[in-house]
Amino acid sequence: FIIPEFQEFSKNIEEIYWKCKENTNGKVASYIPQLKRMSPDYWGVSIVTIDGQRFSLGDVNIPFTIQSCSKPLSYGIALDLLGADVVHTYVGQEPSGRNFNELILDHNKKPHNPMINAGAIIICSLLKTMYSPEMSSAEKFDFTMNFFERLAGNEDLGFNNAVFLSERECADRNYALGFYMKEHKCFPQHTKFGECMDFYFQCCSLEANCDLVSVMAATLANGGICPISEEKVLKPESVRDVLSLMHSCGMYDYSGQFAFKVGLPAKSGVSGAMLVVVPNVMGMCLYSPPLDALGNSCRGVQFCEELVKKFNFHRYDNL
Ligand code: GLN
């Protein structure tokens, strides 16, 4: 086994879990009522190793929308189907150093990276235009959702229509980003602007739980092969690129500090979910709605910081 003393390991995880449970910092996202309603007390931790050992604790079956945790996944699909060269003619690889929804492009007038809203909207437009033109919007959505489900070991994902409708209604900033990019010709040819924006909101509104997302993280940890279904879902070179950008850009404007202190590729979302990868070891999902000022789950970040104090998971621990 990749973690031989799994019982002992789980006991340590449990200790960290309870320690973080006491953390009552942060505020639940309130830009739409459907998120505001989530209990600040929810706290779940799920772990799946690359050889399929599992440990879950707390609120691991509560459904939540994956929000920005969808960004590395859609980026992964785009890489797999189009290759990195094509994808990166449309989007950069640089941390933006700004908020995730800031109205800003890089020096080449491209979005900085696929982990922030502007970049993720472009990835959605790429997915939309590269799927065969005979496919309807519904089929494109189904295809994408099915890809996400395969990453999760063929578990069923949900779709939260109320969140989707609210996202679309409260999306002035995302539309502004979209139009700003349209002005600068960032979109691939034949993009249907409105459909592309909807597709972005739909990806954010996919519903999962902590257990399910931890399997997705484990698939990334395992180079694209799902440890539960043993299906090869993504190419290893796609996963390498996904993890690289999660490492440098996955935690909003805390990404630099997170890379320094924790040293693991991760992606957070406004629902309070965090998808964390320990490459070649395991995937984790941490779920707790209260967010810090930068938009990351307070308990989630604390958990990661405690985890690397206890175990040498930081990328540069084993020198
Ligand atoms: N739906 C959110 C938005 O586009 C997702 C962003 C996030 O999770 N940070 O604003």
C-alpha cells in the first residue's frame, strides 16, 4: 500500500479534523441566496489514495455545487482533446495576482490562466466549439458532465438548477469579463457568446459531495487513471499541466502563499469546497462553507497547513 499504516494515518487525519472544526472564522458566500443558505457548521474531509484506500469524516454526503473546482476539470478535458499548444494560444499560465473575477487580461490580452473566471470562460468556449458541430448544447453538456463523472469513478453528479439560474442572474461581472474578452478577440471562432456563458454557469452548478470530489482528486493524483474504476480518463501529460496550474494559480490570490506553505496543487470554490492533490499518493476533498477574505475555505486551508506539519507531503519536503 502507498500508505502502509493507514489506520494510524487516519487517526492523525481525525485529530486534524477536530482541531479545524473549532475554527469558526470566515463567512459563507452570500452573492446568491442558494449559497448563503449553507450551514457554516458543515465540515467534511474525504481521502482516497491512488491504490483505493478511503477515509471520510464529517459532512461528506452533503451535496454542494462544485463552482470553481470545475475549472481544473474542464481545463483537463480541453487539454486532453485539443493538446496544450492549442489551448494555450487562448489562455496563459501566469498567476494574475488579482481577484478571481477581476476585469483584467495579461500583456497579450489573453486571460492569465484557466483557474480564474476569465480563463475558465475561455476554456468553456473552447470545449463548446471543439465538440462536433452536430452536437446540440444538451449533448455538449452531457458529454462534459459524463467526463466529470468518469473522473469521479462513474458516480452520478447532480445539477443544481436553482444555483444555475441565480448564477446567471447575478453575473454582471462575469458578463463584463466576457464582453471585455470579446472586445479583445479572445474567443475561438464560431463562439456563441450567450451559450458559452451559460455553459460556464452550468459547470459551476454541477453538484457533488465531498466523497465524490475526493475521487476526482485521486484520479489527478494517479496521473489520470481513476483508482476506483481503474479507467484511464485523462492523459498523464494533461494531468501534469492541470496540476502545475493548480499549484501556481488554484487558490485565488492566496496561491503563492499556499504553494509556499503547503506545497500541493489545490483548487478552491466559493461553495467552500477544496480539491487537493498529493501527487502519486492521494486525493482529498475538504468541504466547509465559511470563506476567508480571499475566497478560500477557512477550515480547508487550515487543514492543509496542519497536514503538512504532520506529514512530509509538501512538494519540497523530501530533499
Ligand atoms: N460561480 C462563481 C463565479 O463565477 C464561481 C467562482 C468561484 O468559485 N470562485 O463567480
